[in-house]
Amino acid sequence: MEDLIYQLRQAQTIAKLVGDCAVFQQAIRNLPVLAREDATVLISGETGTGKELVARAIHYLGPRASCPFVAVNCGSIPDTLLEEELFGHERGAFTDAHSSRPGLFAQADKGTVFLDEIDALSFKAQVSLLRVLQDKRFRSIGGTREQTADVRVIAATNARLEELVETGAFRPDLYYRIRILSVHLPPLRDRKEDLPALARHFIRKHAPAERGDLTLSPDARQALNAYHWPGNLRELENAIIRGIAYSHSNFIQAADLELTAIPQRHILSVPVVHNGPFKALKREVVESFERQYLTQLMQAHQGNVTEAARSAGKERRELGKLLRKYQLDPKLFSERL
């Protein structure tokens, strides 16, 4: 038992997993055990909860630590390019293929491939990934021979994959294949005891050396504790970066943090009807909520996608995808029009 506790502390040190509250320690308690295994791992949790940090801890505590850790965001790669990105291509495979290029699985040979936002994979990409996980072999585009996929796969999602399986949006066979081992990370609002330590960590990380005595004022600490943190650790880190930039003394004040997320009471409620197939009605309600939320979000930030993404606790690219999905042009929300 003492050995496991030591290894867990080692994992926290290696991956900079800051936090001692019970709910966080409960979530990561099995990292040393997961690291020793070679099965796939699914890390779930809201956006910004530190899923890649946990994936790195699992990798660097395990027997593949001396080999590459290769991370890819599945949501950032178009479906037409995903197989090339994962498996590479041979010279002459297509018009512009003037030389061979290894894919991420080849680059991570004997190491770990981290697939973030795995819920964003299309059905075609899900089939390709499932084949690799089952057979441990792949073929590059234009290639004539199969290559061995000697890698460990760790996947992450901020979606409820079991619900996507239920609605037919995610293959059940792939879900069971990637969820052999699992970790679920709690949102920051459930571990507010860790806020002081996390804030100190981000201040040390981002403050210039000459501002080594920079700290939070009492009102800033109160503001951090009162805030809901929809963007979790990523949003906290961004707030601390703003606080460092805007503060003019040894103290970061509450106003320097600019915690301006849209209050829940300002989000329109979505009417629910009860006549019709459950799955179809559920999809309509979700889409209605997303459209209303995005419209209000862009109105509040006058079309500024960067500020809106920060307020919503999402990456700018993710927010842009949602805006395009609902054909919401940020320019239409600008006061300059």
C-alpha cells in the first residue's frame, strides 16, 4: 500500500497533477496500477479537467516511459485526413505525396498514442481505429505491407460516450475496446479545496522571475471560490494569466481575474415536448439548447469568438465548430455592424 501511495505521488509530481482533496485523490488513486498494465484507457471528464496530464502520468509511470508519447486531437483533423494522420502514407500514394510520411502510430512506436476528443471521430474513422486496436496492425495509405502497431492507446472524451452509443453516434464495439480501464476526472467546482494550491501552481508557472512574491489578494481568493468554473483547470489557468498581466502590485485582485462567464439564470430554458421517439426528441432539445446558448454567448461578447470561448470554458476551435454547425456568423453579433 505504501508503495502505491509513493507511486501516486510520483505520478502527481511527474505530470504536475496538483490537488489533495478527497474527490481528486479518489479519481487518480489507481494511476500506478493503470500504468503497469498495457490495456487501453479511457479518461473522461469535462473540458479542461486535465485529461492529457493524467494520460502523460500513466505513460511516464509505465514500462513505455522511455518511448514517445504522441498526442492528437481527433476533433481537429478532418475526416478525409485522419487515416493519413494516424497511419501515414507512402510516396506516390496521391498527387502531392512526393515522399513517404510516417503516421502517428509509427511515430509512437513502442510508446503511447493519446487520442483526445475521441467522440469526434466519424464512423469511418471509428472503424479504422477499431481494426488497429483488434489486430495491432495497420497499413499506411498507398502501402503494400502491414506494420505492427506496438503502441498503447489512451483515449479521452468530455462527452458521455455511453449516451452516444445509445443514440447510435458511437460504435459500441469501439467503446468497449477503449474502455478496458478508465479514469473519470471531477470538475473543478467539486474540488474547490484545491483552488489555493492550483492558483499558486499557475502563478509559479507563468509569473516572471522578478515577481516571485506575487500572490492572490483576499478578495481574489473569495472570487475564485465563489465562481462556478465551467472551463475547469484551463479556465483557472487563463484567469491567473490575466491576473498576472493586469495586476500592478504584489497582489492579484479579483478584478484582475475577469471572471465573466454567463450566469446560469441568463440561459434560456428549452421547452420539452413528450410526444415522439425519445432519441429524436432528445436530439432536438440538445440542439435547441446549444443554439440558444451560443446565440446568447455571442451577443454577450459582441461576436468576439476568443472571449466567448474563454467565457464558455471551451477552446476557440471547439466553439468555432459549434458556431459553424448552427450557421451562426460571429460578425452578425458585432456592434460595428
